[in-house]
Amino acid sequence: MADAAGRIHLETRIKPTVPIEDGAAEIHGIDEAALASAPAWPEIAHQVKELVAGRPVVIFNAEFDSRIVWQTCAAFGETTDWWEVIETRCAMYLAAKAFGSTNRYGSISLATATSIAGISWTGSAHSATADTLATVDLVNSIAEYRRDIERQLGELEALQKR
């Protein structure tokens, strides 16, 4: 987890509650052996709750990640009341609005969005930290682009009033 400036506040892998599928292990390069000593969700849940409490949370695929939070909490018999009150924003759909969707779902991949935005990755794609930092850079890039457009529109309006 990172803030808007890209400062990492929580970086950990979590021991899965279900077996990792071979396809997922190939994409992420993380198998069950790599997670054997990772903490279980209940060991770090309090940190996650503390970090997201009372602030909007930007997630590249908010629907997917929210589902994972709900499923993980359910697997450990924990409530999701704390997540229900979090204001989530989906950077994936923000990027699709900014750059156009690239699939039938109306979304865009993080790799495609960052490529269009000219963002260089820090680390390997599909690692949580690299994806998080890419999302931070992407959202900041889109925000900067919007500020530039608004500034240019303001200048045009000023010229028209002359």
C-alpha cells in the first residue's frame, strides 16, 4: 500500500487460503512455496484497516480487489464492515476514460495504460509493489494532464474575452 506520493506504507505477501493455480503462478512468479512463511490475513488485517480508515482508496481494479478483501475476511470469519465504509476509486476505469477502453469490458490493463501515459515501471509488472507504484504514477499523470487541459482552456477563455 502506498500514498499519493508513492511512499510505501505496507509491503507484504499474504499466505493464501486456497491453492494457487498454475496459470496465476506463471503470471506472478509466486508459488505456494514462496508464500509458506508469509503472514496470514488476520496477522496483518489490522494494519490494512488502519491505513485505509477515513480516506479514499484508489485501486487499479477496485471491484476485483474489493472482492478479494470480502472473500478473505469471510474465509477467516471476519466482518467487512470496515471495508464497506471505505470510499474506493477505480484507477482502471479512470484510465479507460482518459485513454479509451481496450476490451469488451470497457476497461484497460495497467500495462497498456502506463505505456500510453509514458510511465516507466519500478520493478516487475504483476508484483504488488510495482503495480501499486505504477498505479500511483498513472493517477498522478492523469491528474497532471487534466490540470494542463484546464489551464489551457482557461487561457483560451481569457483570449476570447479580449
